[in-house]
Amino acid sequence: MAVVAGGLGQRDLEPVADVNVLVTDGRMEVAPTGYGVSHIASVGGARHIAALEPFEESLVDGTRWIVPNTAPTRTMQVLVHEIGHALGLDHEHGVAIRTDDAVTAMPMLSSYAWDPSY
């Protein structure tokens, strides 16, 4: 929505005509799993994206309420996140605070932090 608003002159954000996205088969268990700056995004996990089930097959009664926390969906989340950076979007960084068995996540922390293997 921010890019569209910029294209309409309603926001201080210009649409990008020259964006490059590189998807490799790099590991998704070791941060950073992706990187994005103006016009350029790079993400690992190509094998996970290839294993992502088709959207139509993932619906229950035509609706999906919760996206499963799986390697393919986490990888897609990182890809969309980094493409946002390549389009010029920015954010504050998030952190996770562990207290005993509880983890409190601040905004903009990817869901791969909850993967048991991570």
C-alpha cells in the first residue's frame, strides 16, 4: 500500500523501476537469512520456497486463519520482508528477550526465532 500511495503522490515514497531479487539455496537457520537495501534483496531458502504448498490447497473451507509456522512459510515471510526493503520500506529492528522458558518478541522479529531447530 505504501508503494502504491507513493506512486499516486500521496506519500514520500517513489515506486521503484529497478529492483533486483536474488533467491539462493542458502541456509535459513543462521541469521541473517536475508538482506535488503534500496533496489536489492537477497534471501536464502530456495528449496523451502519450492516446497511451499499451493495457496488453494492450504485453505480449510476456503479460508486460512493461521499460516503454519513451517520452513516454507517462514522463508516466504523473509522474502516478502526483504523485497519491502528493496522497494524502499524501512522499520525499527526487533529483539527477543528470553526469561526462563518464555520468549517475548518485539516487532519485526521473524518467526524463524520460534523454530525449535533455530
